[in-house]
Amino acid sequence: MMMIIKVFYTVYAWIVNVALWSSGYVVSIVSTIGIKDKENKYNSIERKFTQISFRLLGINFDVKGLENIPENEPVIFVSNHQSFIDVKLSIAAIPRNFSFISKDILFKIPLLGKYMRTSGHIGIRRSDERNAYGTLNEVIKKLDGGKSIIFFPEGTRSENGELGKFKRGISMVILKSGRRVIPTAIMGSRGYLPKSSILSNPGYRDIGFRFGKPIEFPKVDKEDRELSMDVVVKVRSEVSKLLYN
């Protein structure tokens, strides 16, 4: 019986998400006619429509630590990664326009790819070092332009919910940009949609977000491996505290 409920709920979730994403896209196109810089408008509209979709799906957000997100400056959100929907959940929960990094294959999908580019999100080919370096520069350019960024430095979704190792690439962005880091923990998304399943579980619709206090590191132009490793260790430690305490 539970499997049947999951199937019907998942179909309903797809209908809701596709319908509202499409509606939001149309509203974004119409409302930005004649506007050169469309990113922030697209992001704000996506947040509203995403929040509506999650309300219709019965997802409950418990968000704490919003006061730790500084106003009027771009920041780097660094979060754990448990589910395919973590980005959409972040869009709904974080009261700040931000860009995220995704596999470049998504940018090749008609409509979706154009939407993601217009929204200011960034594609990366992880196997291509030159592409990764270009992505690094693009991320820093976004930050310098006043746009926040969200990173999931584990690189993949957790199988068991435990916090995995952080990839060192995140430290390069932090140190070269000089922007403050907001450690972030997402709780409950794995129960709702685990990596091992394509079915959403309506029995796990309570999602928690925790934002830690800003962490500041020195801005450096040259790569310093020891400092880079220290950054990774400290940021991961702060995310871990939010996740398990």
C-alpha cells in the first residue's frame, strides 16, 4: 500500500513541479522584456513559484539561523548534499538570489538549459580541467558582481546521510574571491527523496535548514596547498556541527 502511495505522490509531485516551473518561466520571460540583466528577476520569480510548489506538496520548512546571513554582500553557501532536490529546496528556503553549479549536460536540454543560463547558473564538465578552471573564474565573477553562490562540495549525494569528504576545489573559490562563507546544513531531504530511489516519500516532508555564522578567510591570489586544506577542514567542521548538533 505504501508503494502505491509513493507512486501516486511522485506523479503528483512531478505534475506540480513541471506546471509551476513552466508557469514561472513564462512569467519570467514576460516580466523581463526589455530588461538586460535578467538574472535577479528570474531568481526571485523562481523562488516564489518554488515555494508555492512545495506548499502544494505539503513540505514543511524549519529554517534557523537566517540572522547569520549578512545583508548587502554576496556570500558562499556551503552545504551538505543528500537529495536530488537539495537545490530546489535551497531556492525555496534561502532568502537570497544565488547561482549554483551543475553538470553541463543539463544546459544542453532545450528550454531548461536556456532557462538555467538566463538565471545565471553555471555548467561544468568535471573531467575537463580547463573547463573547471574557467568555471572557477566564472564563479568569482558572479561573486564580484554581487551574486551569491551555493556549493555542495561533497560532489555527489550521500548514500547513507553521513557527511562525506569535501573536494578541495571549494577552497580555491573561497580564497581567491575573499568572500565570507555561510556553512549550511540540510536535514530531511534524504528521507523525502533518497539517492537510491526515484520515488518521493510523503512520510518525510519535514525539511530542516541550519545556517551557521559567517566564516572569513584571507583573500589570496596564489594557490597555497596548506591553507587550502585548512579551509576545507574548517568549513566541513562547521557544516558537520550544524548537521549533527
